[in-house]
Amino acid sequence: MNIILLGPPGAGKGTQAARLVERHGMHQLSTGDMLRAAVAAQTPVGIRAKAVMDAGGLVSDEIVSALIDDELAAMGETVGAIFDGYPRTAAQAGQLDVILAKHDRMLDRVIELEVDEDELVHRIVGRYSCASCGAGYHDEFHQPEVAGLCDKCGGTEFKRRKDDNEETVRTRMAEYRAKTAPILPLYEARGIVARVDGMAPIDTVTASVEAILIGA
Ligand code: AP5
């Protein structure tokens, strides 16, 4: 099964994708994570992407689609794909169709996480992750069970994303409204869009997403 998780910054795409990976052995293809890894490694792609990401803009369609193509090529053919943060423009949606056909895959579902944008700023600004294993936490909604210790790996160092400040988040949201939301009608016309209330508690959102996958 191949699905797209769609929603503005902070909607919970990464949170839900991680759960689907853990529970169903699917593979998460997060262009945001791939780009951050490229920035950290100072690859040519990372060097080009850094300033755009720090400002909350979108990296070029060709770069992100090439990342997705490479990642799909490296994946087992039978492993389900979760596209997280991709596609984000009409051009990327077209490129994804070509890439999926090339890898003999079809798109089963596009799941839109519907959310309240003002609440999202609060979610994003409070977000942090384990510096060792990347497990995600939030100052208010999801703290480690033992303060200062990662639940998953016991790490004691945590980090925050550079683009998780209010000004950049507002720019990212404007980009979502202008360039990403308009691709939904394309998938609606194919009859594969399902909507989930992304403002519900994390477990409830997961249950809704799983119900959609069972019915897909
Ligand atoms: P990317 O990394 O994709 O960021 P994003 O889309 O802005 O999404 P986020 O990761 O911020 O949010 P999320 O929906 O995953 O929420 P999360 O689960 O963490 O992209 C970053 C940048 O890279 C872009 O700005 C762009 O520059 C570039 N880029 C990436 N892809 C690109 C592409 N395709 N084309 C061009 N450029 C690209 O949840 C957020 C917080 O809320 C967490 O703390 C979580 O614990 C909490 N939370 C989640 N769900 C709930 C809930 N139901 N209730 C309460 N709290 C919740």
C-alpha cells in the first residue's frame, strides 16, 4: 500500500507516519527529513537547500523528486510507502505519478489531516526531538516518561529545528495554502482522498488513519 499524508506544517504527518512504520512495517519517505540529513552532511543538495528551508520556502521540485525516486529505488518492492511532506506542488504531484509508475507502484490513498492553523503554531514551537534517535516530543503534549531521558533510546540530548519559530512557521503555512492545498482536487478527482480530524488526540488520529487503511 502506498499513501500520502497531507497537511500543513505541524498537522502530525511525521507523528502518524512513525506509528505506521512501527506498527505495519511501512517505510516513511519524508522529504523534510531527507533534506535535513543533506544539510547536516553538507552535501551539494544540502548546501543549496539550507537557506530556503531556514526561510520556510520550498526547495526545488527537481531536487525533492530525485530524493523520492532514489529512496523508492532503495526500498523493498513489497514494502508500503508513506509519503510525508511530498508532494507539495502540482509539479511534484505530476512527478510522483511518473516515479510511481517507474517503480510499479500505485497510489492507494491520500489522507488529509485537517487542523486549525493557530493551534499548529503552538504545536510546532513546542516540538523537540531526541538528538540520538530522532524520537519526537512536545513541551506540553508529549513529554518523555522520565524527564530528560528519551523513552526510546535513553538519550539525554534533545534538539529543536531551526525553522520551528513562529515567523518561519507562518511562512511555511502560507506556502502550504498557496502551493500544496491546491493539489488536493487532483486526488479528489481520482476518488482516493480521505480526511481525518488532526486536532483529535494523537491516538485517536492514529485509529482513524488505520481505519482508512483497512478500508482501502
Ligand atoms: P517538513 O519537515 O516536511 O516540515 P512540515 O511539512 O512543515 O511538517 P512538520 O514536520 O513541521 O510537521 P508534521 O505535520 O510532520 O507534524 P509533527 O508530526 O512533527 O519540511 C521542512 C522544510 O523542508 C520545508 O519548509 C521546505 O523548506 C523543505 N521541504 C520538505 N519537503 C519539501 C518538498 N516536498 N518540496 C519542497 N520543499 C520541501 O507534529 C508536530 C508537533 O505536534 C509534534 O510535537 C507532535 O508531538 C505534536 N502533535 C502531532 N499530532 C498531534 C495531535 N494530534 N495532538 C497534539 N499534538 C500533536
